[in-house]
Amino acid sequence: MRNKPFFRHLFLCLLGTLACLAPLAFAAAVSPQEQIQVQASRATSSLMLLRGEGFQKKHLNTLEADLQALAGAIQSLPQGSDALRSAHQELVLQIRRGVAFGPKEEDLPWRYPEDLSKALLNVLHEARQLSPEGDSELAAKLEYLSVQYLSRSYLGSFEIAREQTDSYLGQDERKLVPAVDGELAALDAQANPDWRKVTVRWEYLKAALTDLNSQSNTLSSVSGRAFAPMTVYRHTRALTEQWMAM
């Protein structure tokens, strides 16, 4: 009985510690459904990089690894859906088509970019339908922004889901960059020593993504500088890897 004050004090201390960690430790948790969204966007970006950079073997290997990771993420879902499995099959089909076309720009059917974007959006939508309430989707948003950037660099404007303005699927950098920036800024940098690496990468990505100029049909950046798709691709993947690991 005499130990009750001690245990009460210990319990309160533990609660205080968890409260301090909560903004960073739990906000960064990535659900299996968000992992599917991340992997679907990564596979799509890798296809664009493969085509845009001349079908290099290393990019093809990355694409194959991304497709395997996407399939594994879907198989690991505690509860899947026929709609998600069907959407996944269609996305894989469209990606395989993108590899099978010749390497030149004129080898690509003019409707193909639209078919690819629809296939990706269907996977993202079906995965979100299964997501737990309160998913931050920060990693998914970043990879989706990378898809938009690489599409504009290599294929032309990416067709977002304009009818879904209340979700990230219907948004471009004009809404997504401030949303990601605000979420990252709200976290306590002192809680994790790796946070500096995340913020440095984000500052670069923020500048590049803000320059995307999605509202224009000219396919030129806001600043007039050339796009840097390979650098954005690498920084995005590194940042989301760090974020999901934290």
C-alpha cells in the first residue's frame, strides 16, 4: 500500500513521456494501405524514369523491384478487396505496356499516358477505401507528387482525379506542397536526431515541386529552369524511406 504514490508517479511520468513522443513517433506511422499507395506511385515513377532515361538496365531492375514490393504490400493486407486486386492487375498491365513500347517518344501511343494515370488512380483510390481513419498519407502524397513531376518531365501533364478535390488524388503541387510543408513543420525536430536529414531533403523538394507549374499547358517550369526528374525521384524516395522508418 505504501508503494501506491510511487507507482502513481511512475505512471504519470510514462504518460508524459508518451505525450512528448506522440507528435513525431505516431504521426509517422504508415499503415499497410498507405504502403500500397506509396509502392504504386513508386512503380509508376520508375516506369517514367525508365522510359525517360533510355531504358537503362538499372532503372528496369528498380521497376521490377517496385512491382514486387507493390504485390507484396497488397498480399500483406489483413483484409483486401476484389476491387483493389483488379485495379492492381490493370496497373501492372499498363506498366508492362509502357515497357513493351519502343524507346522513342513517337513509339508511345498518344492515349497511353491517360491510361497509365487512370490505372494508378484506381489503385490509390481502392487502397484509400480500406485505409484506417486518420491516415496522414504524407508519404503517399510525396510519391504522388513525384509521379506528377516525372510525368510532366517525360510524358506530359499527369491527369489527376479532378473530381476528388477533397483528397490528395485530385490535387497538384499548389495544394499538396503547402499541406506536406505544414505537417512536417508541426513536428518536433528535437524528438528525433534524423529529423534534420528529412527537413534538408524536403527543402530541396519543396523548391523543385513548387516550380512544377501544373496550371500551365506549356510544360515549362515557373522559373523557366529545366526540370530535374531524376533528382526529384531520388530525393523523394529517400525522404519517404526516412519518414516511414522513423
